[in-house]
Amino acid sequence: MATKNHISTTINGESKEFLCEPRQTLLEVLRDELDLKGVKEGCGTGDCGSCSVMFDKRLACSCLILAVEAEGRTVETVEGMASGETLHPLQRQFLEHAALQCGICTPGFLIAGKALLEKNPDPDEAEIRLALAGNLCRCTGYDKIVRAVQDAAREMRNS
Amino acid sequence: MATLFLTAPMRRHAGGTERLEVVGPTVREALEQAEKRYPGITADLFEGNDLRAGFTIAINDTIVDHPLASLLEPTSEIYIVPAMGGG
Amino acid sequence: MKTSEREFKVIGTRPVRHDGIDKVTGRALYGADHSLPGMLHGRVLRSPHAHARILSIDTSRAQAMPGVHAVITGDDLPSVPDRTEALGEGTTNANDLSNNLLAKGKVLYDGHALAAVAATSAHLAEEALDKIEVQYEVLPPVMDVRAAVAEGAPLLHETLRTAGVPESKPSNIAKVIEFARGDLDEGFAAASVIVEREFTTAMVHQGYIEPHNALAKVDADGQITLWCSTQGSFDIRSLCAKVLQIPLSRLKVIPAEIGGGFGGKTTVYLEPLAIRMSQISGRPVHMVMSRNEVLRATGPTSGSVIRLKMGANAHGKIVAADALLDYEAGAFPGSPVLMGAVVIFAPYALENFRIVGRDIVVNRPRTAAYRAPGGTNAAFASETLLDELAEKLAIDPIEIRRRNATCEGVQAPWGPRMQKVGYEELLDAAQSHPHYSAELPPPNGPLVYGRGFAGGGWGNAGLQSSAILSVNNDGTATLVTGSPDIGGSRTSCAMIAAEELGLEAADVRPSVADTDTIGYTDVTGGSRVTMATGLAVFEAAQDVKRQLRERAARMWECPEEGIVFEDGDAIRPNGERLSLAAIAGKAGRTGGPVIGRATVNANRANGPSFAGFLVDVEVDTETGKVGILRGTVFQDAGRAIHPAYVEGQMQGGSVQGIGWGLGEEYIYSNEGKLENASLLDYRIPTALDVPLIEAVIIECPNPAHPLGIRGVGEASIVPPPAAIANAVAAATGKRLPVLPLSPPRVHAALQTGD
């Protein structure tokens, strides 16, 4: 067994530390060491987006990031989106629009939507679709997801 | 007389006829009559005493709960249908 | 059974789903999220060859590794009967299933499992796989139906003879089925126009985002607990019990939340292996598949070759149809060719037809169900030719379908008379929809535009469901069913209970229970949950209402006669009312807990759901790329319990159909290795590939169901490939009878004069 590295990072605004082997991905560590299971492994090769996180404020696939790279960086996952009992507008709109069926891709889409709206608070449909193109959903056909993001954007602009 | 509609394989045993007149009182008896008239015609339908898995019986427009025991009316049309599946 | 004309308070509304908050906060536990202390990690060794005899497997070096606690091969599974029996969702041959789980004698596809290892870490398990030595005698692979039926083709199974053909010799044709009626020659003789084509469709995968998983724990007394993402915990229990030859009572299956199934998670791959290795090691065993394994070694649906000839008279009425459907079964018999044969003309009334279907084994993964299994392939053929007949006869494409539409009293191609169905209503809705008459853009350089329509349908698997509805002391209720929730069905079921008891949807707490906690319930699939489990819930609610009337009588100290339960109250003849909450509060003093229960076999409540897809495409004649500009899906839901979830099924199925039509296919090398076993190269639609899809719900209530419900889960995947092909034909003048309509194919077709 390889020697483990000691990593200090910030996850959802909180300082966190963990031990990991160099070969472990951020996805593995989030799930298995830090008990943040919102990130899912759908493909392991960065094609489906269900492991999406914000890594230093950029949308990224955690299956493509080695855990050791998190040293000194910030990571945001779906578990950090709600404030206590108050859901993030994206979370609320996904529920209102029934923008999820099986829900396995939902954490990834919420993070991707958050990353988009933090950069571009007033995206048109084409911009939304482009921003979400790295997240695969097989259940919904994307219609209600796009509408949910549109309404969340509107809600966030008006607040 | 109720009418038993023959599946394509069954018709080969019956010289191409598409349907047979049968009396009940039940579907089982109707099938037994068909077997008596054309030996071998129902061989593929049964597994022991029961309908083979994958088949069921519809009478007129309804799939019946108790295929072989279902009672027949004089106007009943008996159909042997594949069990619907899905994904 | 009459459908009531009542006004609904809850049914037809769109409450937020009960499990919604868990799903948007990452709290919901899917199969891979479960863990147990001390658990081992299992991984599977898979064949690199498409077709080979296994000469030997030596697992000794893997067994010897520290940290490896179990290694199994096909020899570690017991013998099971080699016959087709009622098992799983329909019928299964347990011996074939077992051989698929761990190969015995031969490997039959790239990815076929041969051995499994359980070790203290996943990385260690994978290292142990490398230490298993297998000697193969590689055999020539048979990769498609044309090769499989050719004279002298290598045989996958030396003793396989064709069922349905007496005295057949061994071949790769496992079964032949036939539906026929009338006189084909007479029929074609009456035709003004006849069209005939050969269609080819590719093998495609359900594409669920969540890979398969299983966590098995065997206790010292032999009791087994299994967590897995499944479409049916009782289904999985039956399959595991059969394959491992254990009594059903020894196995408890707990359904985790499931990340998509579409039919692909109604069978077993990892579960029996995890159980077996847990039995051997004495520790829990956790297994997950990689995406590569999912694509190579689970259950895609059949590629096919369909030869179809259709004739119509001058009025557009189909006078004869002759179809031969050749479907890939994969490595073991069991393609959905029978259902394809049922669906191919399902929306239409025909008098003269012959439909022959052949189930053909090839060196590809054993096929499993995929949303309306067999139907999309078949409709691709029939809906294309209908379109061609319309074109040749100068009849509007929707009009020609109306002139042939099935309706009440028509004798269906597969036998029985049709009850009332909504296909005509659906065609009317499509024809009068603004999309149908909207202007298309004019050609613009290399870009051309076209519109296409196709219809299709699917029945309902009926089958068995159970429900338990308990009334709580405060007048709220708890509903327990056994139907894993893939698309919001636990909420639809709660809504039915709420409607019947006069409650709000939020007052009914639904849970999806394990095999110890609820009665037998068949799979979530076959478009059956809202219809069949909903029927069980409806009947359990009637049981509750009966008991509430009894209790009210006791509280009023009057006879029960004349007391009704309506709108949430028991009402006596003199007008006095007692609310559900009031009765529930006193339940302990009037006889004990009020619990309603029902079990149903929903076969007789069946009612087909028809669908249609209207699509505008843009074809780039320089690159062959087909873009979807606009899509509208129509479907008969009978009665939409939760319209947003019905829309969701319609839109989801449509987009899967778009993927099937435009880009998805299994690409094998000549040696039979799968070359595109990743989500990069197995191309499912992204958000950029589709527009918003309007969903138009038709409600022609199902006369056989007390609430008029028709199952909607599947039919929407049937029309899109044909609709897209019809649109491409309208845009380019070229009929492409091959799926997918990928850019290289479209481009090549536009180049030739063909």
C-alpha cells in the first residue's frame, strides 16, 4: 500500500483534512472518506458529469481530479447549496418543475447550473444548454431541467 | 357456440382454419375439444396441466384472471395472446 | 368497470414529490452509496474474446493474495434447470442466466464474466483479477443476424434448435414466432401501391447514468440481505434464489434508490456473485460496475433486420402487410422479437397480414428489456413505409394513419378485440397542433428542412402488486408499496390514496419497501406502476373506507347501513359527518388500527397507450448532420395522475428515441470487441442535441381501470426514429432505412443516387 498524503482543503466553505493515496480521485475521497455522497460515479472518465463539483470556482469532474490536487483549494458540492433548511433557488425550481425523475444526475446538474448562474445571471436557452452539455441525463430529456434553470435565474436576478 | 381463434402455428394443425367453434363451459374444455378434433394442436400451449408461461387468454377484449378456468358465453371469442412485457 | 366522471381534488395536480428534498440535496441513498463495516469489494474478470472455448481457469494465484477473501467461477454456482419458465418479469431460462453470470464452457461475447474476486479494497480486487489465468480456444465470432443465419455459420450453442420449427437442425435461430390473418395474395392484389424495404437497426443500450451495484451480507445462520439498485426487489429475489438454489424466505432484498433502469435493471449481473462471495468469505461484499462493463456486459437491446412489404388501396387503406423481423438475442435466446411483432401494426386495423419473427443468437451481450422492448425497431419499419404509402398516394401522413387507425371493437393483430383507445384522438390532436402547420425555414445553402410524424404504442404488463395503507391517529396516512420509484411513482400512488381518503398528497407518506415488508410486487417497468400498483393502492383505499364506515357506525352507535365515506368524511343518512381525523383519533377504542390492504393481478385492467412524435429536422447536406429543431410528443395517458411526471415520461422517452435515431449504436471490431464502450463514444443525447419538447397529454380513460389510468412509461420511445427518418426524407427526398441516421450514413446516402 502506498504512503498516504495528508491533504488540507476547503469543502463547502469548511476546512477539511483527509488522508489519501496518490492514486485516489477526488470523487473517491469525497464519497468514501468525507461521506459526501452527492457526487456519483456514472462513468469514471469525465463524460457524464454526475461527479461535478466546483473546483476553485470552476465546474469540473471530480473523477478527473486526483484528491491530492485539492490541497489548498476550494471544493463545492451539492451538500453546500442549501443554507440550513433553505434550499438554493436551483434546488427549489428543480422540485417545482419536476426536473428530476431518478435523480442520480441531479446533484451534477445543480452544480453545473450554479456554476453557470454565478458567471452569467441572465443566460438564454442556448447558453444554458451549452453550460449543461457536460451533464448527461437519460430520464428527463432535459426539457424540465432547462426550464428550472431559467426560472432559478429569474428568481435570483429578482432577489 | 363460442369461437376459439387459432394462432398461426395452431392453424397448421387445422388445415389453415383460422377459428374453431367450441363449447365450454370453460376455456380448458374448449381447448380440449380443439385437441380432440386436431390432435397435437394444443401441445405447445401447455406445460403439464397449466398454460405455458408467456401465454395468457383473452376473452373478447379482456385478459382474464383465471385463464383455463374462465367461463364462456355463447358469444365469447377466445384469444391466445402473448403476455405483455416491458422495460 | 366504469370510469367515474368525478371531479378530482388531488389527481391531476402537481405536488412536489415526497422524496424530492433528499434528491436535490444529495441525501438520497442509491445502491453504490450503501456500505457496511468490514465489507469487501468485488470485481469481475471478463472475457476479451467474443467467442471462445474456456480450456482452463486457474485462480490459485489470486486466491493466494493477502487481502483476497473469495474467488469464484462458474463452477461455484449450482446447476439449474435448462428450460424456459416463468421467472423474472416474464420468462427466463435459469441455465442461460447462470451461464451469463459466470461463463461455463464457452465465453460468448466481449465482456462475458468468467470469475469474480472479493478483496479488502477495490484496487486490490482488480490486481487479483490480473492474477487469474485463463486459457482460451478462440473461435470465429458471429456478429449480426445476417451472419448468424447464413449457411455454415459458427454455432454459439451446439445443441440449440429452433423452437417453433419442428425437427429443425442446430442453428443460431432460437425461435420463430408468427402472427397471421387473412389472405396475403388477395390483399396485395387489391393494392394500388405496394412498398417494400429492408430496414437495419443497431444494438443500443438503455444508457442509465447509474452503473449496476450490489451489496450482500450473509449472516452466520445463512440469512441473506441484499441492497441493490433494481427495478424490482421481488424479481431480483426470485432470480437470485433460482440461480443460487436457495429458498425465497432466506433472502431479503432492499431496493436502494435507483439511478435509471428503463428495463435494464430487471435482471441480475452482480447480485448472485456478491451473495456467493459473501457466503464464502463470511463478510459483506460490495460490487459496482464501471461504465465500460455496463456497456460491454449488461443487457442492451437488439439490433435487427426487418423486411417489410405493405400495400394500400387508393384510399390509403392498408390491404396487406408482410413482415419478417430478425432480432439479435445476444449470446443467449430471448430477444423481444415477439413484442416487436405485436407492436409493428398495433395502432392499425388490418385484415391480411403475416408477421414472422426470429430470435437469433449472436456474439453480443445477452439482450435485456429496453423501454417498449422490440417496439421501436418494428415501428421504424412500419411507420416509414406508411409514410411512403402516403407520399405515393398524395395523402397527408396523419390522414393515412387515421384511415387505418385502430379503435374499439377492432381485432388487434395479436388477437383480441380492442377496448376503447385514444389513437384517433391523438391523431386529431397532432393534426390540429400549431406545430403541424408551422412554417419550416427555407433551404439555406447546404441546410435543408423537413417535418415528419410517426405513431406507435405499447400495452401494459399488468402483473401483480400489493399495497398497505395505514391510517395514523391524526388522520394522516402511511402508504407502503413495493414498486421502486424511477420517475415519481411513489408520489402518484400517494396522490391516489389521498384522493380516495380526502387528504392532501403531503398527508400521505409513501414508502418503497423491501421484500420482507410488503407483499409480492412485480417490477417497476412495463408501464405498469401507476396503473397496477395504483390499482392496488386504490383498492387498499376502498378497504380503508369500508373500515372507516364501520368505525363511524360504532362511534355514532348506529347501524352501518346508509353510511358513506366521501370527500374525507363519513356521512350518515341524517347528514351528520365525522372526519377521517376524528375517526382515526378514536380507532384504538373502536376496534384497533385501521389498515387497508390489497393485492392485485392487474392483467385485466390493461389498456394500451398510443403515442405520436412530430419532429422538424435540419439536415446539413455537406456533413450529413441531422439536427432536431422542434419536437412535440403526444400520448394517451388515460388519466394523468401527476401531469408533470407523465410529461416527464413522454419527454424522456422521446429523447431516448432521438438518440436511437441519430447517434447511438454498438460498434464492434471484426474480432467482436466493442470499440465504443464509453459515454464519449456511445453517444447519448446531451442538452445541446435537443430543443424543448412539448408534451401533449391525451386522456382517453382506460375503461378497464377504476381511475382510467393507462401506463405511459414506454410508448413514447417507439415513434421518434421513424418520425426523424420521415422528416429527413421530407427534407432531402431520400429514404434512409438504417439506424442510426449518423452523419457518415446520411452523408453517404445523399451522395449516392440511391
